[in-house]
Amino acid sequence: MSLPLASLLVLASVLLGGLAYRHRDEVLDGLRMVSPRDDAALRTDGGERPDERRSDGGHRTDGGDAHDARADESAPDGGRTQQIIGAIYGREHKTSKPYGLMRWVTSVDHKDIGILYLLFGLAAGLWGATDAMMIRTELFTPSTDVWDADTYNALFTTHGLTMLFFFVTPVFTGLANYFLPLLIDADDMAFPRINAIAFWLLPPSIVLVRAGLLTEVLAKAIDAVGPRIEFLYALEPPTPGWTLYTPLTTGLANPQVDLLILGLHLSGLATVMGAINIIVTIFTERGDDVSWSNMDIFSWSLLTTSGIILFAFPILGSALLMLLLDRNFGTTFFAVEAGGAILWQHLFWFFGHPEVYILVLPAFGLTSQILPKFSGRRLFGFKFIVYSTLAIAVLSFGVWAHHMFATGIDPRLRASFMVVTLAIAVPSAVKTFNWMATLWNGNVRLEAPMQFLLGGIGLFVVGGVTGIFLASIPVDLVLHGTYYVVAHFHFIVVGIIAFSMFAASYYWYPLFTGRMYDKRLATLHSILSIGGVLVTFMPLFLVGLMGLPRRSAQYPAEFTLLQQIATVGAFVLALGVGVWLFNMVNSFRTGPVIRDPDPWNLKESGQFSREWQWFERRLSSDLTSSTKLLGDGGTVIDEDGAPGSETQTDTEKSETPETEAADDTDASTP
């Protein structure tokens, strides 16, 4: 009963949160009706309101005070309306951001938190990728002559958990935080402080999950210069595998496993908090001109993904707590005598397969969002892509047992799960055909984002078709424990998921940084990445068909050549990531400054979307006023003028009626 109850409590919290926030908006609307300064429209949490984004002066774009003298004179008492609203709620808020480290530690601005998520996800991804490179290094030779078997098992465990929980999910959450309010014309996320709390739960989570390695490195560093500290050696890197199967996990004496369980539970809480925030934001914070029918596809994908999170992560949290109790308090939830090993697999995969779609649906959304921009055409079949996204969300909870075909479950159950697994391929195929139709007869431009999207779609087709084979019970019984499954999964995870992230990083790089990346390095990166995936994982299909078991540090000598080819491909992938990192950092320092708010020529095809309109207003306020924009969206006062000045500049005077008409047309573009 506890599992349905958890889901019901989550749903109730979302509904209550939405009602409470709607009531708060009604109260604030009433306050603004009697406000001595109607055009202020300031939030009490320091965020920015949509009309602030539309203003060219007088307010900071990050919600801070632009120090306009008229703001102080507008209130009868010489104070600011912001203070009036704050006093009504029993508190007073500062809206200007601090500088330096305190800005990032205390910020509740959605753009700052989005950047924090992205930087955290990047760091975790590089850490997890290092695990993968160490795994491939060991597999270069048939015997365990680089690392020992325990180290290999620990790398296998932490690689999977790090990439799933601390890389992919935080990166997509970061993109959601930064762009969702811009895309739906909201002032900020619905719950800015909960948004910040959700992020700051992640650093201690990853420390708990990987504490065994951290304490071991610290202990060895201290041993090199001083006395041996025994308790630092008590925690060892966990070795049960990323699926944490029982009874192996319950029988390990390593106390690091308990910390790992707590860390995963904490990260799950953070993910659920972020999902609730996204859902409430979309339901209650959309602008007046954003309806369900014209909301962008990326926002639809984020909404659907968040819904899956609300139902899937409470199951994982409950299972982890039961596992923790079994390990430390003598409970018998997963006792072997009572079939506990199979129970754990049911609970884990009831979360685990929806988790696959939690990872891939935002990637689908990014592909659908960016692909039309470089095709010169609108997205083909927008409604069908939305419906297919919703269908995947529903069907994802009916396929978990295809991971358990080899466990001896009832053949009738296996048949039903096979049918649903085959059925869930249909909405994924709908997306693929719609992407192809969008490209058909379009004005395709092979910029870096498009290169990664096309490569990702091709790799996804390979990963998806091989998944259809695994959905067949007889085929799965033969291939389930082999490298074939590893290749299938990574063609999707490294293919369309990672590639959509790279595409987004190039597509929105001018908006993030105000500069343009090196296009030649970006093309080199795409070539290395696409080639690296093919060289790394195609051989694994072959060794899987030849029957080589996965999850082992040793293998027979006849598989050496194919394993070495895969290892070389992994290093090619790593080289591509290095090129990307250098391009991002170096272009941030020395890349060409963006002067045109439409660097991708989106106005020509009528796809100048809301986030680029926001970027255009930001550039316009920089060019047409005497105010200079800071990197955080704030302002500094020029010697020749003050922020908020209404003095008409030469640029404004020279504005033509044609330009104004074009602006009106762009503003109506969804």
C-alpha cells in the first residue's frame, strides 16, 4: 500500500501547489491594481516578470533594481512598491544580486540555477566518462592486467550510476531551468527557492555515492606524507553493479553501499522536487499568449518527462529504503527464501525502464525543437509528435519485465510484456518519420547542431531496431547477458541523448555567451563523435552475437581484436569531447562577439522563437541605451547616462517602419 500512497501524495502535492500559487497570483494581481506604480510588476522573490523582459530600460533583466530615481519617487512614502508587497507578505526581499561566489550560492534566479545544473552535470559526466575509459582500458587485453576485478566492478557500478543520475538528468534539468520560463513567457520557475534546494541536494548526493573512491584517494595521499589513518580505508568503492541486485547487495559488508543507497535516495528527492517545479510552472506560469496548442515541443517533452518522474522515482525511493533496512536492521523484504531477489528486480525495473524515457524524451524534445530551425521548415506533424510523447509516457510503465525474461517468470506474463515492448516502438517510429518528413524538400543547413541531430537520429535508428530484436522472447533469452545489450543501450544513450546535448550546446551557445564558437572545431567534433560511436559499439554487437558475456573484466582471447577496436573507438570519442571542451572554453574567451540577435537566420523561416526574442530584446537594450549589460544580466551605470533613461538614442531614431513591422511579425511567432 505504501507505493500507491507515495504516488498519490506526490500528485496531491502538485495539485495543492498549483492551487496555492494560483491564489498567490490572484492576490498579487489585486495588489498591482492598487499599486502606486502599476508598471513595476515586481515579484516578491526577486525574479523578473515578463514585462520586465520586454522593457528596454529601468529594470535589470535579472530582477534587480535598475536604480531609477523615478522608482523611488513613484511611491507616496518615497519607498518602493517592492517593499510594500514584501511587507504585506511579512518579509522584505532584496532583488539585486550579490557578486562573486555568493551570487551562485544564494541565487534563486532560474538562469543561474540552470547554469549550475549544467556545470554540475558536465563535471559528473566527465567523471563518469573517466570511469568508462578506465573500463575500456582494462578490456584492451583479455586478462586483468591493468586493474583488478574488484576495481573493474567498482568502475562498472559508479559509471552507470553517475551517468544516469548525475549527468543526463541534471543537464536536461539545467536546460529546463534556463529555457522553460523563456519559452513559455514566464517570469521564473514557480518555486524559485525549492528550485535552488533541489540543485544543492545533488552535490552531497554524488559525494555519498562516490565516497569510497574519495576517501581511498585521500587516505593514500595522507599515507604518502604522514601516518596511516585506518578509518579512511573503511569505505571501499562499491562493487554490486549499477542495478544493485539482491542478494549480492544485501550481503556486502562494505559500509559504502549504505552511503550509496542514501545518496541515490537524496538525488531522487532532488529530481522529484525539480519535476514538481516544472509541472507547476507550465500549468500556472504560462504567458497569456502561450496555450496548450502553441506551446513548444521541448516544453511538452519536459512536462511529460516530469510526469514520468512523479510516478517512477517514488518506487525507487521505497525500494532503496527497504534495501537499507534489510542491510542494517534485519528486515526481510528481499530475503532469498521469500523470492526477494525477483521482488527487487520488479521494483527496480518498474523505475528503471521509465527512467530510460526520462533520459530520452528531453533528447527527443531537443531534436524536434532544433531540427526545423536548420531545415527551413516547420516541424512536420507537431500534434502527432506530442501525442507520441504522451503515449511513450503511458506505455513506459508496462514494459519493465522485458528486463526479466531470463528470470523464469510466467510465460503468459512474458508474452504480454513482449507485446507492449513492441508497441512502444511505434510512437518512437512516429517521431523518426516526422523528423524525416521535416527534412524532406527543406533548406537543410549542415551547421554543427544539425550535424549532431542527423548523426543522433541515425544512431537512434540502429539502437531502436536492435531493441526490437531484444523484445522478442527467444532472441532475448540468447542475447540478454551479452555485449549485444550493451551496444543497443549505448547507441541510444551516447547516440541521440548525448548528441542532442551537443546540438543544444552549439545552438544556444550564442545566447548563453554572446559569442560564436569555432565552426571548424565543431565539425571536427561531430566527425569524431559519430565515428567514435560506430567504432566503439558496432564491435560489441558482433561479440554479443558471438556469445561473449558482459560485466566481466576477463574474456577469451578470440575476442581480443574486436575488444581492442572498441577501445580505440572509445578514445576517439574522448578526443571528440576534448575538442568540444576546448571549443567551448576558448570561444567563450576569444570567439566573435554576437551583434545580430538572429545568428541562425531564423526570421527568414518564421521560427524566431521566444528565447531568441528575449535575446534580441537583451541585445537591443544594450545597443540602444547608455546602459551596459553585465554577464549576469544586470547593469552598470555609464559615465554618460543612467539605467532606465528614456532618452531616445540614434539607433532608435533611425528605426524604420519596416523594422517595426518585422519585429511585430517575429513577436507573433510561437
